[in-house]
Amino acid sequence: MRAYFADTWYFIALLYRFDSHHRQAQRIDRELADADFFTHEHVLSEVLSYFADAGPSTRQRCAVAVRSAFRDMNVVEPDFRRALDLYEDRPDKGYSLVDCMSMLIMRDRGITTALTNDHHFAQEGFTLLNA
């Protein structure tokens, strides 16, 4: 079964119906329904932070979605120290530490495709699935 890394972009686009990528994310979600998805807690934290001021009902819906991710996806523990090493090794890039954690998880598990629009993943040789 093919594996994909679910980045913050994917979750936000899927959850926020006014996001310009909402329909793309819905299509990806339908087409890849039987695939293995990977993410990590720091990505999920970014998602919750994005919706922090969106109002009580949206916050609740997002919390439910994050809990579902723990049930339906492979939520793995990133290696903070190795991610920090990658962060330091790429001073010419705009990678966030969360990006570095995600990229290492992808490398470690042989995942080549990220559900994201973040060009930093392409800079590291990964395929972006966002359209």
C-alpha cells in the first residue's frame, strides 16, 4: 500500500471549507482513502494553532479531527535532535523545525510524497501532491 505524509496544509485545506485548496484536499482524501497516512504531533499542533481563534464550534470540530487522526493515521514520534541537525544543515533554506521533523519521518519510512503545497519538501527531493 502506498504511503503519504500529511502536512499541515492538507489538514487545514480539508477542514476549512473557505480555504482555496479545500476541494483539492477533499479530492485527495477521496482518491487516497485506502492509502497509509503518516503525520506527527507537531503538525497536528500547527493545525490546532491555525484554528485557535476560529470560534468554539470550529475549534471543537478541529479537535475531533485531530483525535480522528490519532485513530486513523500513523501518528509517529519525530526525532527532535536529528531534526535540529537538519535545520542547522540547511541555513540557506527556510525550513521550519516542523518541516525538518516531517522530512526525516518521510526519509526514515521511505515515503516519497507529501500532501502539502510547501515547496521546501520539493527542495529536499520529495513529491508534492496538492493538485
